Amino acid sequence: MRSTVVGSYPVELKEASGFKDKLLKSVGAYDPFKESIKHAVFSQLDAGVDIISDGQVRGDMVSSFSKFIPGFKIEDGNTYIVSKIRNPTGEISVSDLLYAKKLIKEYYNGDVPEGKGIKGIITGPSTIIHSSRITSFYKNKDDAIIDLAHSLKKEVDAIEKKVKPVYIQVDEPFLSTGMVNMKVAREAIGILHDGLSIPLAMHVCGTLEGAYKDIANFDVDILDFEFAGNNVNLDLLEKNIKLFEGKKIGFGCIDSSKNEVDSKDKTQELISKGVDIIGKDNILLDPDCGLRRAPMDVAFKKLKLMNDIKDSY
């Protein structure tokens, strides 16, 4: 049994302090997020997480991608679709992932244990489009979703080729809302998965009732759901486990909606139920969702609790 994270981690930006950083800042080359990535990586590893993220420290899940993709415009914090969606202007997350991967090697003095590593994370096309407002070109969201899937495929392929992560995760929280055309969403995920030689995961938060049958049929290797802050999903999973045969389950066992450390006994009980339903070989423990909103110390303690329980198996 291994552990991972959904993605985001608390961010604390630090001003340039050393001579080199101040010099870089003076010429506009200082990156204040590098220290945040380092803190996120080392915190996850210190907590015992097996498959980490880069912390997703640079912004919200929509604009972090849409600002690099022609066809989108960001204004007053909102994303608008203003023309045909085309390929990204450059690699979006590869640089941060490579830096995080370098930090993993540094943490383990160059000898990374088997089962440890990093995953690439992108926000899914359905979620980005449904979080944006169409002002031009597209008459419906479905056409925009398919064009965006082809655009994001460039990023997926770049992550696979240059980072060589354990797997790639697509975040699609909108799939549980009932607002998405599931046939189109499934086609979009198929575009992202096409030709991929590493596993593809899809994270869907929220209550799955009404959506789980469709989601189970998506062309992914791992499905990641929330169970700690949700009283419905565990029962749905147990009653419909045959629908998910052949897929591993990302098992949200830490409540990311609460800025306090979870109960050890309740978390232990939840994980035990998950293992009984899914089996140790098919489960990946993680929080329900990202931890960016949690205080630094609470985020770390949540991950540490999860991994202490994992290590008892």
C-alpha cells in the first residue's frame, strides 16, 4: 500500500534574502515560488508520502493552466474564452516538476527508494471549461472541451517524456456536479490518455451519487475519490466495487475541508474499511483534496497521520 497527495500544499512566499537571490531579483529573475516548492516537497517526504506533488504553489487550478493557452483571457481573476483554443505557448508544469524531482534525489542523497517518486498533475478540460465563461468563438462548452483536451495533451506528453513521473493525474472535480456532458468528458480524457505509457489517474471530489457509473467507465488506470469528508462515497464504492475492477482507487482518508488534524481512530477505521473493500494492492491513500488552505503545521500533521497508519499495515 502506497500513499500520495491530491496536489496542492500551503504556500509561504519568502522575500529574496541571500546575495544571489537579491541579485536575481534586481534583474527580474528571482523566483519566489522555488522555496515554496522545496518546502512542499520536503514536507511531503518528511511526512512519509510515497508519490508526491510539486505542491502546485503557483496559483489556482484553472488559471495556472489557462494563462498559458491561447484562446483564454484572465481578467480580474476570472477566466474567459475569447477565441479558438490552441496549443500551449510553452510547457506549463514541467520545470517545477523537474525541480521537485531533483529535490527528491537530494532528499535521498541520490538513491531514491523503490516506490517513491513524483506525479504530474493537470486540471482537466471539462473542469477548466466549466470554470470559464465563453465570450467568443464557441457556441457550446462541449466543442471547447475537446479543443482544450487536444491542447492539454501537449502538456501531458511533455510531462511523460521529460519528467518521467510515476503517473499523471487529471483533476476533474466538475464531474460530480451533474453539469458536465459525461460522453464528451470521457472523450476528452481518452484524448489525454492516448499513447500514454504510464498510468493515468483522474481525481473527482464531491459526492459520486448519480455519476459513479459513468466515471467508472472512463479510460483511466486510477480513480481518486474523497471518503473522509463524505458519508456517501464509501457505501457507493462497497456496493458497486465490481464496476471499478481493473482500476486502482485513490482513497481520500484525510478530511481536507477541516483545518484541524483528523482523528487517528476514525482515520484508522476508515482506512481499514477501504482496505477490506479494495485490497492493499489496489489502494492509494491520500487526502480528500488539496491542502493549500490548511495552516502549514496542520497540513504536515495530516499527512504524517495518514502515513503513520499506512506504515502499520
